[in-house]
Amino acid sequence: MKYWIYQVARIGVSIIFLQTLFFKFTGSPESVFIFSSIGLEPWGRIGAGIVELLAVALIFFPRTVWIGAGIAFGTMAGAILSHLTMLGIVVQDDGGLLFALALVSALLALLLLYFEKDKIIEVLFKTKNSIFP
């Protein structure tokens, strides 16, 4: 059961991110509106798309799932914060869909980080090349 939850979380984050990439990279009016509203159009939109694509690529490979999940969570934390402080829950009559997708993506990324906690601890604390002495 744990295996299937893990796989659903990987696939879920990846599908949500890949679906939104189309809108970011094609400059859809809604994406342009969102990033204009927070003062980051066009570079923020394109940069966010590149970061999300990187997260999906890292989530695809088993050895780097934890890195991709960390990037995905950080990106979605920024999106959630933007919704709560500048954009609002509902953006251009979307019924809160983008906010909900950000919440779901963040929760799935957190779930992946939980499943990958042993790898994270090993990389941070137990290897010769640890970033901490």
C-alpha cells in the first residue's frame, strides 16, 4: 500500500506541474495576469516554469525524488503565499482551482519528502561528503 501511495504522489505532482507548464510557457492570459499581478511578468512566469520542469525531471528518477519534492514544495509554498497575500483564493473566476492545485501539489510533495526522509537524513548527516561536519 505504501508503494502505491508513493507512486500516486509522484505521478500527481508531476501531472499537475506538467499541465501548468503549458500555460506558463505559452504565455496564456491567465498566467500573464497572475505574474503581472505579483510584479514578475515575464521572467517570473518563465522562471517558475523552468523550476517546475526541473522538479518533475528530478521526481522522475528514484535517486533524486527527494530533491524534486523539495523544489516542488518550495515552489508551491511560494504560490500559496502569493494567493494568500496578493492574488486571492479565486483568480479570474477560476473558483479557486489554481489555489487548490497548489495546495494538493504542496501536500503531495510533503508526502514524498516524508517517504524520502531516510535518504534526506543520510545525505545531510551520515555521508563523508555531508554538508554538515
